[in-house]
Amino acid sequence: MQPYFYPYIGYFQLMNVVDVFVLYDDIQYVKQSWINRNRILINGESSYISIPLKKASDYLHVKDRRLAATWDKDSLKLARKLAAAYSKAPYFKEIYEPLEKAIANGETNLFNFLFENLLGVKELLSIDTKLVVSSEIGDFTALQSQDKVIAICEALGASQYINPIGGIDLYNKNDFSRRGMELTFIRSIPEEYTQFRKPFQPFLSIIDVLMFNSIEQVKELINTSYEFE
């Protein structure tokens, strides 16, 4: 999977159901993707938050991109934005402090920053899945899409590959089967929870889920609110 900035709950549902979760660091950074932005609830509406990046070639890998030189100030602005948005949420006190510390972790490499933040949520939710960085498995940069996934799975000795339902048109079950692997898709089921008595906004950042639900409730959502195809 690509590393994302505090992704939606489905990302962690996938992480939770697999034995090994591979994070791509050797893929090209994609503008307007979820790599350095996500959505939170502001005044009852879905609103974007983002990590500003240092200007660089569009062809660089995620591991070669860096946060903007202004990130020290920008991280404070982001923390204040989160506080303004969620200060009255029921679990704000429990979640805001570790979140603030994670955002201000001092890391300026984009991949390392995302990895540390994902690791923080993983530990918070007691997900014991092993995280592996793709470039540490081998050099797969010459491969694309399904071929790259199959090669990584084979390198890890996998018998099954699970992908979010959004990739159902990208991968072919027969191709995986011919290589001795089962291809399965996971679909996250949006479970409504109270968001300041406003109309429910689904699939926001995991930040939103944590602000309105206890850790135990979020664990329950991660363990139950999905289906396989």
C-alpha cells in the first residue's frame, strides 16, 4: 500500500487482517492523492488538511520527497486547526496530545514522517501486524501495478493477497491463482457515529473516528465493519 497521511479506517482494517503489511516507499509521489493530505470534519463539513512539501521533481519516489522548509510553523498551524475542529469532541483530551506530538515528531522526510504516524495509530489500536518497507524486500522499481504486487508477494512467500475494493479493476484473480496465490478484496462498511449532531460524513481521516469513539469502540469497528469479496 502507499503510505497515506492519517488515512480512513478502511486502511487500518486492511492492516489488521493481514499478516504482513507492505508500505511502498519506492513509488512515485502522486499529486492530489492521499499521500500528504486527508479530510477531517470542520463545522459539520468535510475539509482537507495537508502536509506542504518542498518543491521537487514530480518523478521522485515518496522516500525522496521532503516536507516544506516551513513545516515547523505549518505543523503548529495544523495542530491548532485540529484543536479548533475537535476541541469539543468526546475523546479530544485522550487523542489530541499524542496526535500533536506525532505531527511535531521532527521528521522531514515524507516517507519516514508518514511511517511514524501510521505506526503510532497502529500501536494505539493494538494492531500487531508486521509492517515492511517495500525497498527493504528488493528492487521492484522496474515493475508496475499487478506485476509489482505479485513479485513482492512471491518474495515474501505469500499465499494470499488482500487489496482494498477500490483496486478490483486493477488486479486479476486468475493471474494470482496461476502464481499460487489467492486474491481477495476487502470493503470497508461505513458505520455511522455521532459527529456533533451533524449529518454523518463517512470515510474521513482516522483522526475523526478517534475523536468521536473510544479506543475500544474503534477497535471494534476495525474488527467488524468490513466484508470480503
